[in-house]
Amino acid sequence: MSPIYFLNGKFFPQDQTVINVKDLSVLRGYGIFDFLRTYHQKPFHLDDHLDRLFRSAEFIDLEIPWSKKQIETWVFQTLQKNNFPESLIRIVVTGGATVDTMTAVDKPTILIMVEPATVYPKEIYEKGVKLKTFPIQRTWAEAKTINYIPAVMIHKKAAKLGFYDGIYLDENKNILEAANANLFFIIDDKLVTPKKKILFGVTRKVLIDVVRKEFSVTEREVNLKELPQIFECFLTVSSKEIVPVVQIDTVKIGSGKVGIKTKRIMEIFRNYTAIY
């Protein structure tokens, strides 16, 4: 069964959902999006995701003419149209149609896509993944724009080299984030995560809140030269939750296996989502 999408006030089957070819998202890559999943058919921290959507729009000077409440209503309507056991939700807002390839002539386009939630291989959680660093940064890192060219590039290059994903490095070789995930490290028995030049993920935010009772959390720059001091590492991302990392470049993280603290953090997060 084809998923049902919401586009500019109407619902369409996936293969009949059509965006104007002169939309600024097509011609100029001008738009933003947010992405989340459901637990027990309830959107996970939808308010936080909508807040980030509006912050991203403000960052690139894209005016959203609808209220957060209106978009929330459309999200729930789209979920009901599909009625999957669990869903992935993507909310996209673009600059809308243009006549001169630069200036919008109509209100923005809004697209809400709902797909069945993906079940990922157990292996990535039980054995962990390897990441490769690249001296590349995201454009407007703090805004979740549709410009994912750097992410696609590092993910593609990492895969060709046999790695699960790529990591952005800034000009000072500070570790930033993965192509579409935030990073956490266990350093000196503390939970550490980068704090600048990154997209502030909602899963990242929630995780920091729910583990504070058991773990000391520090947000700071983490330099590539610190790799030998990193005992454990993991990714946080809406669709995959927490993914352990056992190697960065040629350096094994800790023993090269999923760490005890990472396993405990995964358990804490699973317990949180189980009752969300």
C-alpha cells in the first residue's frame, strides 16, 4: 500500500504527490525540514521538532504562514490516513513557486510525508559501527535545511571505504557530528558531546535529560587528537535511536566492542520510549 502524503492542504498517494518544478526547493535548494518517529503511534517530542522547524525557517529567512498548532493538526491527520503501527514523519517547508528562479510568487509549500518505521539490523546495535572523518562542514549547521550535499558526500565517501557513515571535522579538526546524527563520547568517565557548529538533535536533547541521574554530561569541543582517550562512543538519531560506535578512522574506540556504559544508556533510552 502506497503511503499517503499531505501537500498544501490535500492528501495524495505517494506516487501522485507532485511539487511544482519551479519551486525554490527544486531550483535553489531553498527550504527546511524536520524528521521524527512515533512510539505507540504518538509523535516523539513533536513540540520540540516543530520548534526546531520554525528556528530553521527563521535562520534562512523563510516565513512560515501556518501556526505550529495547524502543522501539528496536519501531522496527526496524515498519521491517521496511513495508520501504520509505527511511523517516520518528515515535515518539509520550501520557498514555494517562483517565476524568476529567485523570488517566491506564492506562499511556501508544505509537505508532510509519513512512512512505516524502519527496523534496522540488530548487528549495528550489538556489534557497533565504524565511522570515517572528513574535513568538511555542513552549510548552516544549526538549521535543518534541505541542503544535504555535504552529508550525502561524506556518507557516500565513507561507504566506499567500508565505513558506516562519515563525520564532519572543522578547520581545527574538532569532531562535529555524523552525516545525519549527533555524537556522544565517554571520556574520563564522563559523557561528552560537541556543542558548536552542529545541528542540535531532539534525540540528543532528550538523551541528555534522561541520563543525567546516572551520568555527568559535558558539552564541549572534542578534538580529533582525543581519539585515544575516548573509551566509548555512540550516535543519536531519530530513526535509529542510539547506535554504538567501535571505530573512528583507524582507531578502535576502547576495546573495539560496544561499551558497558553505552549499553546502559541504550537501556535508559529504551525505558523512556517504552512509557512515552
